[in-house]
Amino acid sequence: MPINYYLFLAIALFSIGVVGVLTRRNAIIIFMCIELMLNAVNLLLVAFSKMHYNQAAAAAIPIANPGIDGQLFVFFIMVVAAAEVSVGLAIIVMLYRNIHSVDINFLNRLKH
Amino acid sequence: MVVLLLLLIPLIGACFLFLYKGDHRFVAAAALRLSIVSLLVMGASLFYWNTPEMLSFTAPWLTTLGSSLSLRMDGLGTILSLLTTTAYFILFWYLKGRTIERPAAFFAWLLLAQVGMLGVFLAMDSLLFYFFWELALIPMYFLASQWGGARRIPVTFKFFIYTFLGSVFMLIGILYLQSKTADHSFAIESIRRIRLTNEQQSWLFWLFFIAFAIKLPVFPFHTWQPDTYEESPTPVTSILSAVMVKMGILGLLRWLLPLFPIASYMWGDVVMSLAVAGIVYASFLAMQQVDLKRLIAYSSIAHIGLIAAGAFALNQMAYQGLLIQLFTHGINILGMWVLADIIERKTGTRSLDSLGGIAQHSPTLTIFFVIIALANIALPLTNAFVGEFLLFNGILATPSNYYWVFAVVGGLGIIFAAVYTLRMIRAIFYGQPSATSPAPISLATHEVGALVVIVGLILFFGIYPQPLIDMTAAFSKELFDQTDITSLFRKS
Amino acid sequence: MSISAILFWVLSVAALFSALMVVTSRNPIHSVIWLIVTFFAISGHYILLNAQFLAVVNIIVYAGAIMVLFLFVIMLMNLNKESEPARHRWLQLAGGVSGGALLLVLVAALKDTELKSQQSLLLEGHTGLIKTLGQELFSTYVIPFELSSILFLSAMVGAVLIGKKD
Amino acid sequence: MQSSFQLAFLIPLLPLIGFLINGLGRNWLSKQWSGLIGAGTILGSFLISLFIFQAVKAGQGEVISYFDFIRMEGLRIPFAFQIDALSSLFLLIITGIGFLIHVYSISYMHEESSTSFARYFSYLNLFVFSMLLLVLGSNYVVLFIGWEGVGLCSYLLIGFWIKNQQYTKAANKAFIMNRIGDLAFLLAIFWLIIKTGSASFQEVFDFIQANQGTSKFSVTDITIVTLLLFIGATGKSAQLPLYTWLPDAMAGPTPVSALIHAATMVTAGIYMIARSNIIYSLAPLTLSIISWIGLATAFLAATIALRQYDIKKVLAYSTVSQLGFMFLALGSGAYIAAVFHVLTHAFFKALLFLGSGSVIHAMGGEQDIRKMGGLSGKLKITYATFLIGCLAIAGLPPLSGFFSKDAILLSAFLHQPLQYGIALFTAFLTAFYMFRLLFLTFHGSFRGTPEQQAHLHESPALMTIPLVILAILSVAGGWIGIPAVLLQDADWLGNFLAPVLGSTTHEVSHATEWLLMSLSVGGVLLTIGFAWFLFRHYRATESRGILRFFENKWYVDQLYDRVIVQPIFYLGRILKEWVEPRIIDALVNGVGKTVQLAGRQIRFLQSGQIGSYVLLMVMAMVVVLLVQFFIRK
């Protein structure tokens, strides 16, 4: 499969995530859409990693583990995402406790 | 060196007074002494320390930006510094023994304004010029907004925003010019060496002109001025109109005309039209004013209109007259403000309707007022006559097709000036004494002293104006050489 | 069409469809379920791309841990009903249009890239194996790895602190 | 330099010193001292003027430069005096008559407090100083300094009684009207300086004579300059259209009126044009304009004077009318005749004003001639001198007015017979209104209050002696310019002034001259008789028709008020009430308001809603990407 297909797939997933963020009011769903966007990026990274591997293999360039950086990046993104989700959900829980809603329309405190 | 001294004396004085917490009476006396020292230094620079080395000073300042602390006293700087130090001396003498709220801060701000204005007059580096330009504005804002009248807050806000807006345009122009210089310097010599196309000159001209036009103010940028003059405490008003508006004229003479002579010629008709229209317009409004301070404010706009028109007459006679007028207008208008202040303080009103008949019981005040008012309308043998004479002469020699229109319309100002000035004298001094001034107005010694100095200057330079002409002859020649349209067009 | 191509298309369609369902479901619970489906599809892509370890981690961490966390939160807060009021119509439209515009712009911008000829789908290579990754992780990337542990620790502390009743 | 010329600087300096002493010492000086200083300084100036006059008569004039008033590149204006026949003659008139008026004032103003007495004399001295500066100046700038100084002093003296706002209003009017003329004068000076590079009379005249008609100084330039100078003169010398200030200037003390009308101020315009005669001779168009305006003024003022009841107003309009005669002479190119008339007019007009002052003094301040009558019995000296004045102004031989008026009429006849006709008629009008005044004031029965009648007395010697001297001068003053037709080689004045003003030789037969003279004398005699018939016994009559029109001064004041003053006032009102706050300031504030409003609108974007922020962010991203990938390519 050409790398372009992965590119377009990732863009499509990312855009769906964006649309979700823009159209929904439930903080948790917005949060999930952000996860979706992260995963779209992850997928693209893995695809490029594979691409680099193939290039190196085809050109017989003697590098140890070509394209491995991309996969490690994905790994780190997952780590960070996990941490982010834990804190983010904690914040949402706290918000819910305070205003009894997860509707972001009520979260206009930035105005003041 | 002496130029640095001129700046340092009031600066040190201001710093000292800001920190001073002691006796109130001491403050005014100290300020007066300081102004005397300034005046003496100025006098010394005229007569003894007048070598080029003494009259200039250069030190590294913002070297990475291409700016340096470059001060020099040329003819223009001399006459304006002389005006500044003289005006401060007269004003401080007049203010001696006056009870002012928080006097230390009041005098400190005034002195800081003096630093700013002297800096503007002496700076030979455009960034430094801009720096002092803004520095002079800030004390005026605080003085007007803290010691002013009832509507002081909106009025000073408008004043500040208006003038500040103008100077921002100027900053853009300065930065553009700096980027064009060969050595990326703000120095005036480097800027002079730039070869600007006519179009570049044209829009740079407007960037600078707006700043100066607001400061002057030239019609129709004048609306901040009557309000500000009215609402500021009168000593501050006197500094504003006697010295501060000269910053705008200096801007025209040192920065605008020599740097953009072609554009000054191209837009000369427009600017002259605005200026002479402003003379008539302000005169009309002055005729209608009931408030003494507003009347003087509008008359000042009319005078400034004449000066601005003279600046764009682009010939040596007008320049010469203008340079004299810088000094004489400052002294005369200062006298008018001092008198307005006396009248307001002693009668409790500024309204021409409720004043009247003061001449009956206070002839001394009347004599001072009449002399200074007549100087204000440039009667011969008062100091303003020679300046206005040369100015009008120059305006009639403007290199424009409409020279006679400018001269005649501007000349109407002479008539209107007589109308509103005589109306003012008549309303305040003649007739039966009104309820506001039943008793004679007594003048303290220092008040009489200040007025005598003003009247003395008026008469001396009215009869023998040659010192003022000599002081500025070289500058006007140089300016004319830089802006001589016929030679410029021959070159290009 | 090779088997891998068939798999690619199936997984792609599944991922896109489930992602759309995530966004459009009224019920948060359904959204979570559909997101899990999306993650599974993405994991399938990882396997196709010879990233076996990431595929496993993705399922464990995302589909397993994170989504369960989401589920817990939703259930704890009793948000599992379709309580969410719809957003203002114009805002919704604006959001959709903006997202669509983003998609269009990105696709249009990248459609002519020179990477077209590169084939990525080959069932060979050992980059994605746990051994290779582990060696790399503990040699070249050891400091980021350790730093990420500190991040985790601080995230834990933060989550506890925020979640605590005060 | 002749030794007496070295004293020339003292001539204006003495009155200036007098001004300073009286002005600064007004609180300490007694009335005697103030009067002594005031009159003494003028006497000193008069004596020096006499010396100088003798010296000028003997030899040529001279320019004495004291210091440079303005010296810059391309322009040098020295503070210099020019002493020649013209200026020395004017010096004598000013100081001589000025001295008499000073002496008269000591008595006339004796009721004032000593402070305002000293103030009065200081102003008077300043007035004389300015006028002396005016005639002594060797260039237009010094002349202008004196010119403006005269205007200032007239302002101060007209408004001398500052309590009365009517008077101060008249003072303002005088100053402002003068300023209008001054503007034109200034423009003329500027034009001369630009074109010739100098303001000195000699240099300017030499330049113009050398370059007239060339591009350096074209015919247009000459016309413009002469016209502008003339407009300046109309302001100062009260000609159409700027004459209305002079009758109002009666608000001042009567001796001041005498000073303004006789010796100083109004003659300045004549002097200036006579001084510039070399330029004017090159401008025939301007000359004819001057002659017509002078004639029109003479006629208009004479008709107004027919129906005035204020003794001083009649005299004021007669001054305007006589000045018109002088301008007619100037316009006809008869400069000497004009100056001659200035001289004789100075004598008899000073006499008439001082005489009227004596009458007013006797009447306790009453100025309305309807309330006088029959004063000849009580005020014998005043009556006699006043009669001489009237005869002189009417132009009966051998009194002074006859010779000068005859010279003017002759020149008008030669120049333009139509003008001669009108001028002659105006001369009859002059005789008519003057004798109307005389008869109403001194003949018939007394019409005032009994108190006034009891108070009637002849004025003290200090007032009558000047009257007598002036009466003698009014009689004999004309004998220095007797035309050749009456006495061969008696035109001493013409010979004296010829170096400055050029000699005038008439190409006219003696028979014509005799005819003209007898015509005017006969007409005047008839007119006087007519006046005697009408006004010997006064009856109050309502003015009707054209007379009403004359009584209301042709409604010129009302016209000016409607056409100039009111529009300016309303325009000012409109500017103040509308244009300034609602257009200009509104524009400025509008810019500020717009910024505020825009800020308020933009603030809605800062809703605090995360959703909208994100939306904007995405939009921005789209835009950035669009720019990045599609636009920049």
C-alpha cells in the first residue's frame, strides 16, 4: 500500500477528532476525541517508520534498526497520553463535583 | 559639556524633589534657585562657553541599536533653550510663595518636563529625540491629571492619547529611516545622507508631520488643546503653551523640512492652507469665547498657525522670523497665562461676562495686561513685531502659486487678533467694576517682578531685536540651504 | 488484491466508521465502546506495519487501561444517558465545516507528495519486535524513558491531589 | 551732517521721556507738574524742529541712521530718520499744534484726578511721539512703527474714560478699522521688500525708477503696491470705506479730537502717499481711484454733516470731508496742494475743535447744538476765533483755507472737470454746514437749561490763548502758498517742497484761474447767506426724505453691521457651537469611540467558551495551512 493511503487515513481520523472536539459539549467525549487525534498521529508515525525501514532495506543501507525512532516516539506518546488522561479525568471529576456538569459551555470562567 | 549640564541641573533637581519630604516653603525656593542656575548656565553658554566642544556632547547610549547620546546646541537649540530656561525662571519666580498641593511633586514634575523639553531641543539623534519627546509628555500628563480642574481626567486622557498617537507615527518613520541609513544609525548626520525618492519622502513626511501637527497643534488637530489648557493648572498651561508647543516647531525645523525638502514643497500648499485656515478658524473661535483661558488657548492656536505657515514658506526671511517668533511667542504667551492666573486667583472667575472694571482700581495690573496683550497682537516696538513682520514677509514670498492667498488670509489674523484681544481687554478691565472685583487687586513683589521681566523682554527685543536675529542667522541660512527649492530642483 | 491490501481496506473502513460513531453517538457509553473499536482497528494496522509490540501496547494501554478509566468516570458520574443538549446549530455547522476544511486542505496539500511510490505493506522486518525496541529504549532513549517515569509519578500525584475531596 | 540735525533724535525722544515720566510717576506727580512736563517736552521738540526747519530751508535734507532695527542676509532695515522739506514741515505742524493742544488740555482736563491727568498727558505725549516717528522714519518700517503707535494712542485716548463702555467700544472700533488698513499697508511693505530688497524710501524709489516696467518691477507691481498703500491710508485717514471710526472717535476728550483731526493721525495717510509720490506718479490708475474715492468721501461726509446735531460730530464729518479733498488733490497729482491743505486744515480744524471744546466746557459737557444758541454774547473770544475758523474752512480770502482749497480745486479742474464740479459743490456744502453750526451754536436764543445758562462763562486764558494763536495762524497760514496769479513769486511753500514732491507748473491761463476763484468765493458767500437765512433762528424740524438719510449717516454703520460684523459674529457662533464640537472634535472623538466600539465587539470573541476558542484555532490553522501551501506558491 502506498504511504499516501496511510497519510490520508490518518488525516481523516484526525479531522474526525477535530470535528468531535468542535461539535460536542460533553467534556469527556471531547477528551476522547483528543485521544482519537493522538492515535491518528501514532498511526502515521508507525507508517513512516515502516517506510523508512523499507527504504533502508531496498537501498541496502547498513543502519541498525532503521525507522525504529518512529515506533519509540509512538511509545512515548502513549506514555504521555496515559499520564494526561489520568490528570485530565481527575480534573473532569473535580469539575463535575463543583458544577455538576461536564458541559463545557458552563466552563466560561476564562472570561473573567 | 554645557548642554549636558543644562539637562542635568533640572534632572537632579527633579530627583531630589521627588525624594524630598520636608518643608513646603523650601520647595518653591529651591526650584527658583535651580531655575536661576539653569538660566546662568544658559547665559554662560551664550557668552563664555560657546566653543563647539562646549556646546556639544556625545556618549555611547544604545550602541547596539545604532543610537548614541548625542546633544548639540545649534541656533535653534540655543534660542529654544534660552526660552525654556527663561520661561522656567519667570514662572518659578511668579510661583514663589504660592501654596500648591504637594509642592515637591509638582515642581519635580515640572523640572522633569524641562529635562524632556531641553532634550528634545538639543538631541541630534532621532531615537534620543523620540525618547525625550515622550519623556516630556509624561510629566505633563501627571501635572494636568493631578492638579487640574474638574474635567481633568477625560481631558488629559484625550491629550495623552492624541499626542501619543501622533508620536507613534513618528516612531515608525524614525525606524524606517534608521533601516535606510548606511551605518544603521539613528544619528541625524547619517539620516541626512540617505537619498530618498520623492515618494518615500512623501509618506515619511506625513508620518512625521502628523506627530508635529498634533503637538503644535495645527488645525484640525487642535481639539485637545483648548480643553487641556483650560483644565490644567495655569502654571502647567503656561509651560505647555510657552515651551512645549515649540517641540512641534522644532520638529518641523530640524527633522521635517531638512530631511524631506521635496515633500515639504510638494505638500506645502496643503499644509499652508491648513495653517492659514487654522489662523482664521481659531480667531473666530477666540472671538466667541467667554472663558479667559479658552480665549488665550484659541489665540495661541492662531499664532501657531502663523508659525506653521511660516515654516512651509521655505525661504530665509520666514525662517528668520519664525526663529525669533519662537522666543517671543513663548515669552508673550507666558505673560498672558501669568496674567490670566492672577486674574482668576484674585477674582475667582475666568468668565469675561462676570469680570469688568478692573482698570478702575488696579491700574498696574491693567498696564501689564495691556502691554502683554498688545505684544501678543504684534504691535510694533513689542518683541513679536519683528518676528511676525519677517514671517509674513516670508509667507508672501512662498514658492507657491497661492502665495498671496496665504498672505492675505493669514493677514486677516492680524485684524481678528486685534478684535478678540481688544474685546478681552474691554470686558475685563473697562467699564464699572463688577461684583467679582470690588476691591483693588494687589500684586506681590515677586509677581510684579515676574511681570516686569516679561515686559522688559517684550520692550527690549521690540526695540532692538538684533541679538535674536544674530543668534539664529546661521541656522536660518543653513536651513534655507537645505530646503532651497530652486537649487534642489536644479540638482535633481 | 493481496490479503494485506484487503486487510488494510477492511481495517481502514472499520477505523473510520467507528471513529465517526464516536463523534456522533449521543450516549457517552457508546462513544467509549466505539473508540475501543477504533483502537482495535488501529492496532490491526500496527500489526500490518510490522509493529507488533506497539499493537499489543496499544490494546493494553489504550483499549484496556485508558478506556476503562473513561468508562469508570462516566459510570461514576452517571453520565450514561443521552443527557447532552445539542450544541447551537450554527456552532455545530461551523465546527463541521472547519473540520472538513482542515481535512480538505491537508489532503489537497499532501496529495501530490513524492512518497507515492513507497510501499509500506510488507510482512517482513524486525523493527517492531520487542527485543529490538527494548534494546533501543534502554540504550539510546534511556533518559527520556526515566523522565517519563517521573512524568507518570507526577501525573499520579496530580491526579490524586485533584481528585481528592477538599 | 549739519549740527542741528544731530539733535533730531531729541524730537521724538522728548515726548517719549515725557510719556515715561508722566506714565510711571502718575501717582506722585501733581497736576501742575504733569501738565508742565507734558507740554514742556513738546515745546522742546517744537524748538528743535524750528532749528531743523531753518537748516532744511538753507540746505538739503539728510538721512540719519541710528542703529539697525533688522539686519539679516538680504535685508537691512535701519532705524533711521529722514529730514527733508516734507518731514520738517510736518514736524512743525505736529509739535506746534501739539504744543498748543497740550497747553489747552492743562486747563480743559483740570477736573480729572491727578492720576488720570498724568495718564492723559502721558498718552498725549506718546501720541505725539508716535506721530513724530511716523514722519521722521526714513523707511516704510519705521513709518509703520509710528503708524501703529498712532493707532494705539488713538485707541487709548478715545477710550480714555474707561468707565463708559460706549467709549471703549468706539476705541475698539477705531483700532480695528485702522488694523484693516494696516494689513494692506503691511502687504505693500512686504511686496516692496520682496521686489526691491529694501524698505528705505530712497532705495525703493531709486529701484523703481530704474526698473519700472521691467520684469523686476512691472506695472502690475506698481499698481498693486500703490493700491495697497492707499488702502492703508484710507484706514488711517478715514476715507471710504474705512471712515466710520473717525466720527465715533469723538468719544475721547475734545483736545484729543483736535490732536487726532488736526495735527496727527489722520494726516498720516496723506503724508505717506505724499512721501511715496514717486511711485504714485507712475500709477495713473491708482491716482484716479484715489481721486474718486477722495471726492466720494468728501461729498458723503459733507452731506452727513448737514444734519448732525452733535457739535463734535459735525466737525468730525467735516474732517472726513476735508481729508477727502486732500486725497482728491493727491489723486490729481497735486501733492503740494494736498500738503498745503494739511497745513491750513491743521490750523483751522484745531481751532474749531478747541473752540468747540471751549463751548462744551462752558455748557458743562453738553454737546447737542439744539440745546445751545446765542453763546456769542458770553463767549466772545471763543466766538470770534470760531468764526475765523469757519471762514477759513469755508474758503474765503484771504484766510488760509481759501488758498489751499483753491489749489486743490484748480488741480481737480485740470485733472478732470467733472471732479471739479462735484468738489466745488462739496465746498459749498462745507460752507453751509459750518455756518449752520456757527449760527446754531452762537446765534439765536439760548435753548439749554437755566443752570447751564447760569454756568456759561468764557474759558480761562490757558484755553483762549491757544485759540487766539490758532486763529492768527488760520488767517495767515495760507499766505505762504499764494498762487502766482495773485502775487508773483509768493508760492514759497511750493518752492520749499519741490525737491521732495516735485514742482507743479500749471498750464492754465490767468483768466481761467480768476474765473474759478470768483466762482468758488461767490458760491461760498451765497451759501453762507442761505445758511444765515435758514439757521439764524433755530426751529426744530423733523428730517424727511433725503435729509433723514443724511441724518442717519447714509446707514453706513448699519450696513457694515449687517454685512460684516453680524455675519462674522454668527459665523463665529456657528463655528463654536457646531463645527468645533460636532464636526472636528466629534471626528477626533469618533476615532476613539470607534476603537472602543470595535473593542467591545471583539470582546464577544473572548467569550471564555473553550469551544469557540478551539473553533477559532482550527480556523486559524486552516488559514495558515492555506497560506502555507497554496497562496505562497
